[in-house]
Amino acid sequence: WADQVYSSGGIYMQKDSKANTADTQTAIFSHKELNCTWQHRSWGPPTDPEYPWGFFIYGEKGVLKGSVNKYEFIPNDGKNIISQDVLFEREDYPEDINEEGIELHVAAATRAHMADFLMAIETDNRPVADIEQGHISTANCILANMSMKLGRPLKYNPTNQTIEGDGEATKLLKRGYREGWTHPHF
């Protein structure tokens, strides 16, 4: 969990759109020894044309660039770059080509996750991408959107599932339920 999440942004470019999703957003996820910055914008050219929808991790040994199409690690000295393009598996799964709505660039990863999940059930182990990791990733995105909406940093307490010192933000953690249903914690 991030120690603090702060985000800003809004609908700045696509003002005539029916969408209510920000077209511009920057979020900072503060951890004890690391700040992670995420930026979203649906206008202008990408920072790196090779990675229009990607991530960059800057480390002391180099930069890792990744997207749904490829990745590469570029050491600080620029030598011995490690890279790989997306695995399509067209030869092993030719039916992918004709499947309606399939995202070919993630089909191999989806199959690998499904196989890993079934193996985790068989061996009574956790899958490589378990529900807890998915919950933390999703919750941090929700916290960033809440921070943008409220215009202030948020400190989430995962133990008691509240925003520390911020009752208004804590109320945003739940949504209304259909009649006859209640939230188990609120």
C-alpha cells in the first residue's frame, strides 16, 4: 500500500465528451523510500513513440520500459539491452485470429494466468497474480481518483479500511447498494 496518494487532473481537452473520465491525470503514490508517478493524458504525442501506452521504471542500474506490446531494459551504460516483443502464439492457437473481440497482444498472458491459477488450485498455492495483489492495485487507482475529486492527498489505512483523518473521503469508499443489501463493514 502507498503511504499517501495524491492526484490532480480533470477533463481539460475533451470538454464536449459525454465521458466523465479525466483526459488528464497525474497521480503520486508515496512509499517510504520511493515515489511512483503515474500520468494519463489522452492528447498530444507520447513521451516515447515506441511506448504510447507504457510504463518506465527508472532504477539505479537502468530503465525498464514496458507496454502490452514489448519490453526492454536499458542499462545505464547503454550496452547489453534486454528486450522482447509480445508473444502472439499464432502457430499454437490459430483460432485466436478469428475470435471476435480478442485482444491478440494479451491472449498469451491470459492463457498463462489461467494455467497458473489452475496450477495454484491443484498445488494449494497462491497464483502469481492473486486476488490480494489485484485488490491493492485497484484500490490504489480508486484512491487516486478520489484524491483528484477531493483535491487533497489521502492516507489509506488498510487495516480498518478508512482514510485517516478524513471522514468525507472514507464515505466515498463505499457505494449505495440495491434495496435489501448492505455493506458488511459500514
